[in-house]
Amino acid sequence: MTSTALDRPLLDLTDRRNFRDGFPHEFFIGLRAHMPIYWHPPTEFTPDGEGFWVVSRYDDVAAIQRDDKTYSSDKGGNRTMGGTALKDESGAGLMLNMTDDPQHKRLRALVNKGFTPKAIRELEGEIDARMVALLDAVADAETFDVVTAIARELPLQMICAVLGVPQSDRTQLCEWIDLGIATPSQSIIAKEYLDQIRDYGLELIQEKRARPEQDILSKIVHARFEEDGSQLDDRELIAFFNLLFPAGAETTRSAIAGAVQAFIEFPEEFKRLKRQPQLMRAAVEEVVRWTTPSVYKRRTATCDAEILGQPIRAGDKVTFWEMSANRDERAFEDPFRFDIGRWPNKHLGFGAGVHFCLGASLARMELTVALRNLCARYDGFEPGGEKSWMPNNRLFGLRKLEVRPIKARRKM
């Protein structure tokens, strides 16, 4: 199967306007059926003025994720820059998600010292307390915006707790991310806002180096590599901060808000979860599959390769679309049904292979606590007003979701 050369894309996946009404599922249904390996020519919106490959089926996406030798998260071919978004970045080879082994293994081993199962478990009580407080704040509201009231605030507070960000600074950091994602740019987050986050992160790192606390960032700042006793330098630490903060604040926000929207579309599933709390683990995985907040990744071919009979040249940009893979009819029965009992659920929402999401355990815990408390408070949700999507083709989700909660009836 080979791709047909086109002068213009069937749908411009680099034009943010094509995501302002939600993910273009119909387009990807067509790609999966007829052009599962598709050459997307450049447009006025395309970073670096280069075309790229679009891979949409589950098996092919999973194969690329697991083949980090052929498909690099860093660079490939004759490229001097690379990375995991469409635009070539100079930070490739430095940031954890933009490295290959052995550098990726080296960095991840050290960072994992902060993300131990024990460290994550110790956060559950704080997550629960914050979720209860957020719901208390809207207890008397007939309608409220799920994004602002809950979905934005809970993961923001928790990633800030992980990084040891003072309470007084947390809202400002989140606003920089929101503005950066909503601002037209060739980067995932507009450079001016990313620079503000970077400058803040550098100050915070210097503070943790001088006065460490019990947060995970302090542990990582002071951790040493076993082979030589060295530590991460400022460039490596700020790269870690720039990765973790937006990812931790934004992706789980999209998953929580998307879960509520799914329960509006499939109200019986919310009632089912209330009746069968033992389905919580499966429900969390289905939320991740359904929402897939990070909808695509990019790799660079390190050598000439082939996908479905289509030759791929060394240096080509290859994108794989996890949102499409997670709705692939070949991998999931009735994929456009939100089913909290779906098990096993082999979704790719956290990735696969060596780049499996570092924060998956924290995200799962936040979702578990959020769903558990929503089930305790409410019997369901109805549309309550405006709904709008974040116009971004990478970190994607609801920007606003006004709902009318159906309060749970007290048991006599």
C-alpha cells in the first residue's frame, strides 16, 4: 500500500481551526480505511515548511512507539534538530521525551527516583482533600463550568505539589500554559509563554538546590547518577520542568473534563459506575482511551524504512495519531461507544515502549479520586450551557464545559 502524492492535504492537520469543534474523527475513519499511511504535504500552517507522514491504525502506531531504533524521539537522517512535535526543536536530545537510549534510559532512571510508587501513593490523601474542597465550592451551584471548577484545578494543584510550587504561584503558571496553548504558534506552547514558564522553573530549581523540601522536584534536583555520582545540570532540570508541568497540568485536565462530557453522552455509564464501583479501574482506562489528551506524536526516521509497503526515507518526519489508534475498529469492539467495563483495554493513551508516560500512575490516581467523588456527589450530568474545545492539534481537550449536575439523593 503506497501513499498518493497530493498538492494539498485532504484536511490540514496543522491548521488549529480544524480542531476547534472537536477532534476530526470522520477524517481519520477515512484514513484508517483507505490511506493508513498518508503523506501530508506542507501548508502555510505547517512547521518548518515540511510535509510529514500520518499513521492512523492501532497496530502501526504501536509498532512505531516500540521501535525507537528506527523512529527516533531525538533526531534522524541529516537533521540537526528534532523532537516529538512537528516543529524541529533545538531541545531534542535534552528533554526526557526527546531522547533515545542510552541517554533516555540514563535520565529516566534518575527521574524515577522521584516518581516511586510510595511517593505517588502518599499523594492520594491530598488529592482527595482537594477534590472534596473543589466540589464543596460548587455545591450550591445550579450550573458550573467543569473545566474551571474541577478539571483545571485538581491536576494543577497536584503537579504543583509534586514540583513544590508555592500556592501563590500556581494560578499564574496555569494561565501561562492556557494562553500558550490557545495562541497560534508552531510550537505546542507559544514561545513567549514557554519562556515565562522556563524562567520561573529555573528560579524554583535554584531554590530547591539551596533549600530542598520533601517534594519530588527536590529529590530529582539532588539525585545522583549511580555510574559517576553526577547530577542533572540546570539545562537538564529546566527541560524536565518544562516537560512535566504542562503535561501534568493539561493532559489530566482534559481527561477529567472529557470524562464528564462522556457521562453526559452516555448517562447509563455513570449510573453503572455508581452501582458497580469495582469497575473503577476499567473506567479510568476507558476515560484515557476516550479522551486521549495528547493526540499525536512525531518521530524521525533514522534510516530508510517501510510502513505498509510505503518507503520511508531517513530523516522523514513520521507522526502517529494515538487518538485515531484508540478508535481503531480493528483494535476495539464498538470503539465509539464509551464503555466503563471495557477490559482488557489496550489503549495507547499513555504511549508504549520506552517512552511510556512517566506520570501515568499519578494521572490514574487523580482520575480515580475525581470519579469516586463525582459518583458520591451526583447521579449524573446534563448540558448546562457553553461547550468549547481548545484549538490545538497536540494537547487537545475541552476549554469550557458548563453542566447542570444532578445531585445524588440521600439514602434514608
